[in-house]
Amino acid sequence: MADPTIGSIPIRESDEALVPLVPSEHLTIDPSFGELDTRYIYVRKSVADGLYRAARTLPRDIEIRFYEGWRSRKLQERYFYEFLRSLKPLYPTATQEQLHRLASRYVSPPWIVPPHVTGAAVDLTLACVNGPELDMGTEINESPEESQNRCYMDSPNITAEARANRTLLATTLTSQGFANYPTEWWHWSKGDQYWSYVFNTKYAIYGETEPLIPY
């Protein structure tokens, strides 16, 4: 995500509204991130619409379980620097530059335009309707270090069942124009710089923004 190629993609802000995602047919919302910031359910309108459409294409016993959308820059910085500190004992000989690169596989650094602060990115998984989450090979938000790189979308070290579930997730979301960040099977976006890179558009349409409601 910190690749200069991504960061150099121009942004032409569309000024599309941030809207709260609401539970709907085949789409539920996990409440856990509300403890950090109640605005986590906000996403750009076209992102919300794309998720609603994607959810309706799922088999009738499967649903999207949404974890996090918009994220404040303050929270983004907290995530990055906490993860950076956790890497230091694991890579004692790494330089600061190498540690930054390792951290950026998992958390966008705050000196770029992180996808979550634009309202373009979402973290989500698949689950049985009103039931447990499907086996995706790792828990959502497991880092490369925690998962032995099984968090990578194309990791070969997951079961056939987990691979099939990831394929279903990918088919469902790419059909609505979402792009996956390949080090995190749960991270998808639409309209940000990484999405622009994947789909080779001339520019991204969403820059940094904030919901017009109090924390």
C-alpha cells in the first residue's frame, strides 16, 4: 500500500457522501469497532450500494458480515505505530525503513492517503445467516506474522474449504467493482488509489474525508 506507484495516482474527489451502512438482506454488521469509534459503519454511498448488491447475490444461507469501513486518521496512526512496535522484537536486525515496509503490508502508513480514511475501504467476511463465520483460513485481521502469511488472499497454505470460501467472497465483490488488497483477504475497496491501480483508471475518486457527525 505504501508503494510510490500507488501514492502517485491522482485523486479527483467526487464529493460523494459518506453514509451509514445498515443491516440488510444477507448483510450484518459486527459491533466491535464501535467501541473505538462509532463512525466505523460509514462508507461512501457507492460502496454501500455495491455491498448491498453483492450481498443479494449470495446463496440464501450465506451473508456478508461487515467489520469496519471509515476510519479516522488518528485511529489509523494508532494502528500503524502499535503494529510497528510489535514487529521490532520479531525482526531485531531490521532497519527502520525495513520495519516500515513490513508494517505497511498490513496497515497503511499514515503518511499516505490510507484507504479507510477515504470511506472507500471495508473489512468484512462471510458467515452463515444468523450463525458462525465461514472458514476463511485465518481470523479476520490476523497479521502476516500471526497467520504465517495465510492472511494473503492467494496463500497456498489454507484448506480447500477456506479456498472455496475466499473464492466465493472474491467472486461476489469483484462482480460489484471492488478490489482486494492481496495481503488481507478481508480488505476490499472501491474508488481509492489502490482500486485505481488495480483497475487501471486515470485517477481515484475518493480522498480523505470525515463523517459530519460527532464521534
